[in-house]
Amino acid sequence: PVTIDGAAGLEAHANTEIGATSWETMTFEMIQAFADATGDQQWIHVDRERIAKESPFGAPIAHGYFTLSMGAGKFFELLDLQNMAMVINYGTNKVRFPNPLREGDKFRLAIKLGDVTAKGKGWYEAIFHAAIEIEGAGKPAVAAECVYRFLPAS
């Protein structure tokens, strides 16, 4: 992981590549668990019989928002945050799902830290350009501009 130490560390890493997590395999069980948690049981995700007959994707695909949400947990695999009182996921400015993430695909999170801006009362805002990459694919499953707020420890 890249160590970011307080506000100075955030500013020093602005507009730099942070890195990528190790590859992980998307499983049907992961897709089904998300479908169960959200109630989104659309057939392109969970109906193997119908997928075999009708899907242009050839396999169950992960929900777009599931794929996006995986970045939040993996984010901290790439960063060692020191001297931060609090870090919050503030939202996203842009999200796209350019490529389906199929059951059996290997994927990882890759991030670049973009602009870092002081927001007042000690808070800093950082834009992370995040991609859920698919091994061997030309386009990622997710491309997102994620906004985090950091409150350095005093």
C-alpha cells in the first residue's frame, strides 16, 4: 500500500498513480449474494437457464452497482492512511459501466489520486479515479470518479 500521512501526504500524492489490488475471481455466489441483499434478481444476473438461452453475455454478470461497491472495500488495500482522524466516502462525480463483469472473470481495483483540495474546518477533499479492471479486457467493468473527504488528526 501507498502511505499517505496527514494533509501533507495527501497533497504530495495528488495526481499520481496509487496502484492496483491483486486479481480476484468473480463468482456466482458473490453475484447471488448481492442480488439477495438488494432484491435485484434480474435474470441476466441470476437465472442460469435463461442466461444460457438468451443472454448476449454468455454467463451471469455482476450488477453494475455491485461492481462499483467493491471498490470501497478494496480502496483500503491500496492506501495506508496515517494521522487521519476520519475518512468518509463523499460520493461519486461520474460512474460508467463500460464492460460487463462475468462470472469467472478476474478483476481488480486500480486507482489514481487526482486533485486534492482544502475544504475548510480542517477537511480535505480528494478525487480518486477508480477502475474495476477485467483481466485481458480492453475496457474496465467500472470507471468512476470517487470523492473522499479526509480530516487529518490534529
